[in-house]
Amino acid sequence: MSKMISVVDLFCGVGGLTYGIKKAGLNVVAGFDYDETCQYAYEHNNKAKFIKADISKLDSNEIRKCYHKNDIKILVGCAPCQTFSKQTNKYKNRVNDKKWTLLNYFSHHINNIEPEIVSMENVPELRKFDVFEKFKNNLTDKGYYISYKIVNCNEYGIPQKRRRLVLLASKFGNIDLIKPNCSQKQKNVFDVLKNLPPLQSGEVNKKDPLHRCAKLSSINIKRIKQSKQGGTWRDWDKDLLPKCYKRKTGKTYSSVYGRMRWDAPSPTITTQFYIYGTGRYGHPEQNRALSLREGAILQTFPKSYKFVKNGDNITYKVLGRQIGNAVPVKLGKVIGKSIIKHLKEVKNV
């Protein structure tokens, strides 16, 4: 099958979607992304070409060149989604954000390349905006059969409370995301993190440089010591509260400065998962924030996935962005399996 089909991944990042699709059995030949810091991880782990490009300025012919002449062409991608997320609702001028129009450029390349199959993944809130309706209508006008659904990632074996919008489109006929295995036990934090070596605040594991956590301030150490699994800053003594939480307007922010629970999925892994105060990213037992390795595992990257060359500097901001922006590998595999199932049904390949 891999010799008959070629996949190109737009907005590929470090390759979570690509890696999952390859694990499903499809041949991903290239990934495009503007962030050149992702190149090493993408190419090393996926044996596919990374092409640095601004999708909004890219000539579609550069994408077309990646496909072999007689292949079934598949184009997949997850346009940067922060603009459409719930956390961005408070920003009035987000329509002026350059990322707002990236989905239109995805449509532009679909129209020029005419791939047989398309997959698009993003935040659930996207479906509320005209840019998504425009994207869907364009696919319908071009003769694609489309389906989309809001996915609870935990149902597919991903240990996160993460909901994503997944769209599939095909020129061959009806296409749907495969259903979750109801008999499969849903994963929680304990299942995937229980065997990692313990860390102190600010410590780096000697055998695994990615298993490192940011150093907490003295007051945050006091705060996390008073935090309960699944709890919030409301567990603390009053003298530990930031001023903003003492005001009425601050009392609604209950999902920050908390610990994860061993017996539940983690919160959605964002680009700042390594910062204790940006969400419920405190370790369930140890008095620290998540390590970079733990964030990668919760995103279902295997421990063998290399994000940096041996000896290169590891920075929280860069690795946090790369890991948090990634499509969970297991969700990529589900998308890949769905495409393979569809092709077997309609093309007998």
C-alpha cells in the first residue's frame, strides 16, 4: 500500500500527526512548517523530508512535487489553532491574527493540488466560525465527500482530557473516522507516568535529559505542597493566594495552580504545560510541575522519539511549544487507520 499512496503533512511541527499516520501504515513523504526548530525531530524520527515554508506564501507546485505521478495523493494538516480556542475568546482582535486565515490557504492548496483524500484536525471551537464553513463548502464544491466529528481523545487511548475536531474528505466516497474500541481501558495519568524516576523541582534526570522540570519559586513550592490531586488554589492558606485570586473577578480561574490526578486523564497538554501556574500541571504527588518527558508521553510520543540532537541545548520554551502544538501520535494513527479502512472499502487497495 505504501508504494501506491503518498501523504504530505502541512503545518507538520515535530511530526506527531506524521508519526501516527506512518505507524498506521501510510507513506508520509514530506512535511511543511514555518518553524525550523522542528526540522531535526521531524526528519530524524519520520525519515521524511522537512520543508521550511510559510503556507500562506507557498507555491502549491512545491507541494505537488512531493507526490509521485500515479500515487493516490493525501494532504493532511493541523493549522495553528490558538486563534480559535476557548482561551482566545477574550481577545477582541483575533480576526486580525495571521493564523485566522491559514485554513483558507489550506483550501487554496487543496484546490490547486486536488488530492484524493484530505484530513484536517483542529480545536472544536473552529466549527463555530465562518472560516470553517467556508473550508467545508469549498471541499463540497470540489466534489469531496466529507465527515467531521468532535473526538474525545481519551476514548482512543490518549491519556488526556482533550477534545479535537477531526475532518476527513475523499473524492472516492463516504469516509468516516473509525470508532473507538469500547472494550479498551481508557488511559489515565498513572498508567503512563507511574514508572518514571522521581524528580525534585528544577532537577534533570541523568539518564534522560528530557525528563526535566522547571524550578519552582519558594512560594510556589509552598503552594504545591498544599495542593490536592484534582484540586485548585482554593486548597491553600489565604496568605499564599495571589492578589488577583482574592478579588471576585479572579475566583473563576479554578483550573490553574493545581495537581493532576493519578486516576484520571491529564488536562489538555498546551505549549505551557511545563509551567505550574498555567493549568493543572502539578505532578500528582511530587512537588513540581510536569517534566518535558511527561508532557511528550501524555501526547503519546514514544520514549524513543528524539526531539533534539545529542548534546544540543534543551529549552523549555522551544520544547514546550513543539510538544504542546503536536497532534497526539495516537490520534494521528487513528486518522491513518481510518484512511486505510476507507481505501480498502472503495478502492480495494
